Amino acid sequence: MKISTTKLNLFLLFKLPAAFFTGVRATYIDNKTCEVKVKHRWVNQNPFKSMFWAVQGMAAELTTGALMLMKIKASGESISMLVTNNKGHFKKKALGRITFVCQQGDVIDAVIKKAIETGEGQTIWLHAKGFDASGDEVSDFSFEWTLKMRT
């Protein structure tokens, strides 16, 4: 089964409903890039009338996790994945539609290959940046993923 934006969004509905109901949606995925959008609405705002940081984090994590899922599936191996650390930086209020992008598909390929060759757990930091409609960066997130071959 090929991973597509439609399948990712259905996955959100059934497995991550908090992301789905706050408006997080995958809009693009290929071998190198994943894009996720979320629109500032009443349901995902903080008391300061901007998008709650955790909603931004869910959207950013989805960009990195979806790429990882797609690459693991393509490898044909049974590999577990888990976030063990994350960092977020906020540059301006998140208002309107925010687009998060991760473009590290090639880096993921190398880590999966190493995990398969060595049979040892691997870690990788993946990064996602969020931009508003005018192209200004509103936040950037980094997630440390661990990969391990299942036995």
C-alpha cells in the first residue's frame, strides 16, 4: 500500500484524532519532502489568539513522521520508530494557514540503510519549519527519532 496524503489524513482521523480535529492535514508527500498545513481557528488557538504551540508541534511532527513511515515501508523491513526528544522555536504569532515542511527524505534513506546493515538502533534529528501565508517563518521544530530493527 502506497502512502498518500489521503491515507495519512485518514490515519489522523482514526489514530491521532486530536491532530485531525484541530485541522492538521497532510497536503503533499514525495521521496524527499512532506508538507502539512493547519489553519488557525478557534479550536486550536491559545489565550493570546494565535495557534497553540502543541498544534504546531503536531503538524511539524507529522511532516517528519510521515516521511519516516514512507521510507520504512519502502525498505520492506520491520523497523520501529519513536520520538525521543524534540525542540521548538517560535519566531512570530501563528495566524492564518501555516504550512510545515520537512525536506530530509535523503537523510532518512541513509539512516534506514545503516539500521538494516548493522542491525543496531539509530537516531536521527529531523527538522520542520512552519511558514505563514506571506512566507514568513513562524516556528521551527526538531525531532529526534530512533529507529530499531524488530526481531
